[in-house]
Amino acid sequence: MLTLNWGSATDVGRVRNQNEDSLWASESLFLVADGMGGHAAGEVASGLAATEIGRIAESSPLHAEDITIAIWRANEAILRAGHERGDRFGLGTTVTGVAVVSAEGDDQWAVFNVGDSRVYRFTEGQLSQVTVDHSEVQELVTAGHLRPEEARFHPRRNVVTRSLGSDPPPIADLWVLRPRAGDRFLVCSDGLTGELEDAEIEQLLAEFSDPQEAADALVRAANAAGGHDNVTAIVVDLVGPDPIV
Ligand code: CA
């Protein structure tokens, strides 16, 4: 079993009145959900995603399929809550995260994503983005119509193309990755990546070896840069045993 150490931080930011981000961080599962919709709908949607998917953390070992099923179940719960509120078209959330799963007889990472929250991997001082945003601007970047550095300031940067609370249910992206010694993952909402460039995130992850201090520093930096949105960061470290590569 992989031994992990982690820290998390979330903040309303400096502009919004409510924090509609939710997170789950436990033994084997770490996720961030960024809710959307008026009248506190975002908070309800992201909270449902965190608890519905988070409850599978109790099962051991976890498999990648468990995550896919849990995302589907969370989608159903959000749709149901929307029907009950009568404002179903406003109720939605992103969800992204990393979990330890059993695959091919080994403990491996499973990274999952719906929407434009992100998972990054930080190994040997290098930051790389694992997830691919489900957003209009990402589609423009992929098609070559927009440069990645322009995407952060594009007027439609907040438009997601996949989210939970959709009918038909969204297809979640899933990556199964082999652990490497010294692995560190960052799970975050766009309140972080909207304020900080990847190079700034990389620098803070290198500077703070303690995961809680790193998460706090990232949230602090996002607020110092403007704090235009709710901001959430989870930092997960693999502390042992060193995997055989
Ligand atoms: Ca957000």
C-alpha cells in the first residue's frame, strides 16, 4: 500500500461572497469540485459531488471503475437535487482528482476529470498538467485557434463543455499512472490556475516540502494575485514505499 501525506486549503477569494468549491481528501482519494449556478446551487452541486464520490474512499482496494460509477452516481444525485429545487438548469459542478487504485495487481494512481478544474503532477522539480480542461477555450487551443497563454484571459474562459448535473451524463476522462518515487500531485480549482501561471505554481510546490504548507501558500498566492474566484488546492505526496519502476 502506498503511504501518502497531504494537505488542503480552500478560500472564498477576495471578490465572491460564497465559496462554491468543495473538496474531499482522505486515505486514498483526493478531489476538488467547483460548483456553478445561482442561489447557492453551486455549493449544493459541488458538495454532492464531493460526498457521493468521496464515500468510495472507504472501499479497499479501490478500482478505476469504482470512480467512473461514483461520478455517474454523483451526476444522478445532482440532477435529482436540481429537479427538487426547480432550477435544474443552473445546478452543475466540475470534479477532478487523484486516487490510489489497484490495477494489474499493483497500487497505481488514477486521475479523473470532468470540467476545468485540474490535476498536475510534480516530479523531480517539473510540473506537468495531467488533465485536459473540458472548456471552450481548451477546444480553441487544441484546434490551434488560440495560444495557451491567451486562454487564461479569454472572455469565454469560464465556459465548460462537460460538467456533472448533465443529462445525458458526462463522460469522465480517466488516466491510470504508475507511481514514481517522490511523486507529488496538485488538485485545484480554476480559482488557482486563473490567477497563477504554471511556472509560479511549480515554484511554490518546489519551495514548500510540507504538503499543507504548500496548499496554504498556493491559496495565499492566488488571493495575492487578485482572488477573483473561489480557490482550492490539495497537495498529495507519495512518501513511501518507493515504487519499483
Ligand atoms: Ca471556479
